[in-house]
Amino acid sequence: MSEITAHDADVSDRVSTLWAVVPAAGSGRRFGSEIPKQYLILQDQPIMLHSINRLFALPLAGCVIAIAAGDTQAQTLDYQSLDRIQFVVGGAERMDSVLAGLEYLKDKAAVDDWILVHDVARPCITPTSLRRLVNELHDHEIGGILATPVRDTLKQVQDHNILATIPRDNLWQAQTPQMFRFGVLYDALIAAKKQGLQVTDEASAIELAGLSVKIVEGRMDNIKITYADDLALADVILQAQQHI
């Protein structure tokens, strides 16, 4: 993956300390497998291994992986930077797992350090996208997310009948990593939790706190493996990425 431009150059001397938090305690019910989807095999290794190893294209101080209480597999995988990986017990919801990771980092990360939260089932994130995210946000007070403009016509549907067509102007599809200052993200998630809200991504918590989130354009191939046919698509994408 050599598609590096000056804009996407090395980030090691441009940002505060970087930490990653990966929520990996989910069961992947929508995938329809008895095996949690992060442990399904993609190109001879678990999906989870692709997703986490790719994060180390950045100079991470550490990566905290939030796993289910009974998970005995996560710590046996062949991570490329095991000395910078820590496991914690996550929760029933994504927000709970991210908070578990942040709680672990409370006495390690400074309030202005950067936290990158990445989906465990996004194995196709490229180093270029990671560097672009960091380079565009390095001096931002809050943070932002990778996203792509919506390309398809969107339909609002009920009982398999179309209710309305949603204009796609100004609509973007959120991806991960989502990157925020430690203190900002921690406070926003705690506030959402106290209100009894379950946010589906970190940007939603920041928005609820009344703060502005920056969009950094990502790549369409940064897919999230959610359904069974996504696995075959991810395999094709990883093969294509070997030539860029």
C-alpha cells in the first residue's frame, strides 16, 4: 500500500499521543454465525487480526481491546505489536466497551491525547486513510471521523414498502476509526450514559454534547463486515489492496 502523498506523510511528529480502543465484545448476531464474526477466517487469519494489525501503521502508544467476559481466543492471536496491546472486559453495548477501554487509559492518557476507536470488523482500513485522518485532525480541538459521501438513492421503508425517497445531498456514511481527544470523548460518553442513551458511534455522543465533529473523507473499500456476503467482498478488497 504505497499510495502516500505529502498530505498523508508520516504523522509521528505532528500529533499528541495516539491510543486505539477496539470494542470487540459483540456477538455479531446479524452475521448469522455461531462464531463471533471477528474470529471468522479472512485470508488465513481472523478478521480481528487484520483490523488491529492495520492500526499499527500509526505510531500508537497502545491499543486497548474490549472483549467479552468469556472470550478465551482474543489473547491467543498473533498480533504484530503484542507489547502495546491490552485486553479489558467490555460490555453488552458498544458504548460500554469503549468506556471500558477509556477507563483503563484514565491514568495513562493525557486529556488532550487522541483516541482512535475502530470497529473490530473493519479489516480493510488502509494506512493512507489512517494517516489522512490523523493529519487532518492533528490540531483540531475535538476530533472527527472517516466517512464517505452517500452515492446511492436512499429509501425510507416500512413493511417492505417505500414511504419516501431521502435526498442524499449532504449525507455521509460514517466509518471508523473515529478520532477524538481523550477528555472530550470520555466526558461525552459518560454524559450519554447518565441520560440512559445508547449511542451507536462515538460521533453521536460528541454531537449530543453539542460539539462539532469534523468529517475526513475515507475510502469506499473500508467496509464493515456485518452480513455473510460481506466476507467474500472483504476478501476481494484485500486482494486488490495488495496492488496499491
